[in-house]
Amino acid sequence: MGSTAGNNLETRSLFDEIRSYNKHGGLFDLGHPLLNRVAESFVKAAGIGAAQAVSREAYFITLDSAGFDSSSGVVSDVTGTKKQRLPDLRGETNRKSLEAMVKNTGKESLQWGLAAGMYSGLTYGLREARGSHDWKNSTVAGAITGAALALTSDDASHEQIVQCAITGAAISAAANMLTGIF
């Protein structure tokens, strides 16, 4: 029996390991379900944000190297603000270009993680406080998360904060209402 268990551990794939995390309560055990949800959502979304930032810059570097003009392309980040591409990122393999890419990737990872962790924590807390999970919880959590995400922008104006809060509330409420339909 001991050799069967050892053999089973040796033949488990990476996919089996990742799938087993969900069966055992997730990636983290910080002692409270709220902390576990926030940390797990933050880490997962931060990884997605990093991949998105790197792939976007790789796309523009590819356009530049193919001879297309991507300098006129305005890129929007997670907060919805329009920004120019990083001026130091030119597709070269120099230190300044690498530092700019790491800085941009870190910022976007933090923004994505903040949004997911905050939204997840707020919906959990509101569900526990109100005793139900409905579109109202999603709307409030989306509005607060949208406003917080707008504050991470370099030039957060009052109008931008309100716009992001309304957008977050609308997207959250719609997603919650459409969950049962599809």
C-alpha cells in the first residue's frame, strides 16, 4: 500500500495538483475565510494583470519591429485612463527598457490584484453582514472597488472617480443578474 501511494504522488500532473487546491480550500489558509478569499483573488488577478501587461508590450514591440507605427496607439490601463506607451520601452534589450517593463507590469499587477481582492472581500463581507448574496451586494462592492481603482491612477479627478464607481457598480450588478441566465 505504501508503494501505491508513493507511485500516485509521482504520477500526478501539474494539472492534478492545481485542481486539488480547490478541493482543499484554495491556495491560502490564513485562518479566516475572508482573508483567504481576498488573498487568493489578489494573487490570481495579479498574475492575470502581469500577463496582460507583458503581452500588450510584446504586441507593441512586435508592431514596432515589423515597421508599423504603434506610437500613435493610445493604450488604456485597468483604470480606464488613456495613456501613451512607456517611453523607455522601445524593444531594445537594454537595462532601461527592462526596468520600464518591470515597473509597468508591477503597477498593473497591483491594480488587477487590488480590484479582485477588494471586490471579493467586499462581497463576502456584505453577504455575511446582510445574510444574503444578491445584486445589491455586487453593486455596492463594484462601486467601492471602481472608486478605489480610479484612485490608483496618476491623475485621478473627481469625475473619473465617480465614473469608475458607476461603471464598477453597473458591471457588477449586470454580472450578478446574468449569472443564472447563462
